[in-house]
Amino acid sequence: MLKQRCSRSWPWSRSAGVPLAAWLYAGLVGCGGPVSEAPEAGAEVAEQPQRLLTQVTGFGSNPGNLQMFRHVPSGMPANAPLVVVLHGCTQRAASMEGSGWSAAADVYKFYAVYPQQQSGNNMTSCFNWFEPGDIARGRGEALSIKQMVDTMKATYSVDPSRVYVAGFSAGAYMVPALLAAYPDVFSAGAIHSGGPYRCAESMTAGFNCMSPGVNRTPAAWGDLVRGAYPGYTGPRPRVSIWHGTSDYTVNVMNLTEAMEQWTNVHGIDQTPDTVETVSGFPHKVYRDGAGNALVETWELTGMGHGVAMDAQFQFPGGTGTAACGAVGAYLNDVNL
């Protein structure tokens, strides 16, 4: 049954994400052409004219009323990783696929899943990251996305310890919701131009979260994550956070608040253990006592609301001589 939700035009659009998560983020830019998809049994599929994507239906009770698309490269090894890629407002799954994730999957041999919002849920096709019923464990859109992961695990040989999620803008705000509600499912996540979990719990509060931002203590932010799955004592996902310093849609303050949230969740302080400049951009890494990188931030100096990429980058082992990816709306070639 279609859920009736608050709908309003949101000023967003496009997607996200080895220091800590570089192999995830590399998927933003792609090389090569379509690769034939391996046959599957189980979930019902329908071929779509969306380049490398195949729609999957009947993937669970789907309480969030989302659509599911996936890309399966040829020659997949056993126990391969899975990456869930979340689009921004006004986008569709094909928008994110076009930014290069499927091409990266062909090279690095991981499965890619693209949840897609429907306009009946949100007028501008934003994931409802500000609705409490959509960001809680066992409910709404968060559960729908978890059911997509379950379907992939049941159909293919997916390594359950290497399931990741990356998103941009509205999709990036859904990333911490999934990490908080399902730390037993996702091993790491990349937040690009998003913010902390439960930064807002209404549409109006969502605008305030985006800009100017919401300031809480690290402990207060951490408690919100811990409250998403009470009693959970297992490992928490690693987090990579990317944000343009000139983003006037989602204030860069959200990078700091997200860092404070996830360092607190991991029980580490907010002083970076590694501070460096990569391709002209500040990069900070926060580690535990054993030296494990658990949280990282990338401050994309001078960049607005968009995805940082390197249009000249070629995936190691990839074929062809063409540049990987192309500059477009919300896709910024910053040579990173």
C-alpha cells in the first residue's frame, strides 16, 4: 500500500563515496562499456533501459515502497562485496549508475544495488531521511533497503562482512540511518554532502539541519546512534565523510557533526591521528588505540554541493584509453 507522506520541493539533487573508503569512492567515475550480467534464480527481474541496471521486484515486504535496481558483473568470484548506492533528490537510480559505480564494479568485482525513491513517497524523489518511520530498524525505507541486501545475499555469493553503502545529499543522510539501524549488516559507509543520523525528525527540521546545521555534543550524537539498535554490542561500521567547503545547500558544518557522531560511537576522540593534504584537499583520519582507521573526513576546498571526481582517472586493470567519467550536473572534476 502506498504510504502517504509529507512532500515538498527539496533544493537537492546528485550521489556519493582506500584510505578508509577510497575503493568505495572510486566508483564515482567509470571506464568501459556494458558487461553482460550473470543469470540468476529467485527474485523476479525485469530488464530496464537503464544502461547496466536490472530492476528487481518482489524483494520483500518493502514497507518503504522503494524500487530496487542492481548490477552484476560477469565472472563474479565467490564471496564478493556488495555496495548499496543512494541517489539524491530529483534523481533516479540510473543517475547514480551513470556516475560510474557499475563500471567500477566490473573492474573490482563487487555487486552494486541502487535503491530508487518514488514520487508517491516524496514529491522530489528524496529518500525520507527526516521521517522517523523511515530511518528506524525494522521500519520503512531503511527496512526496504535492508531487504534488498537480503535478496542479494540469497541470490548471489555475497560476503556478509563486506556490505557497504554510499550516498550523496538526501542519499547521504540515509547512509548514517542505515549504519545506525543495521550495524550488523553494513561494514562501512560513505557520506557525501550529508550529515549525522537523526539530525532532523520532520521536514521543517530537515531544512534547518541542512543549513545552518545542528550543533550537538559528540556524546549526544553518539547516543542517537546507539539508540537505533538498543543492546547491540557488535562492531560498528567505519565511516568516510566527504563535503565541499562552499556547499550552500548542505552546510559544511554537517561534516564536523557527522565526524563527532561516529568517532563517539567508536569510542575514540575527535582529534585526528592523521592530518594530510591530498591533491590540495585536507584529509583527516581518526584511529583507535590499535591504529585502525575508523572515521575519515575529506574537506573539498572551494567545492559546492556536488560529487568530487577525477575525470582523467583510470581504474587499475581497466580496459580502454578514454577518460573515466565526465563532468556533469553535481559531478565536479577536482582531480581527486
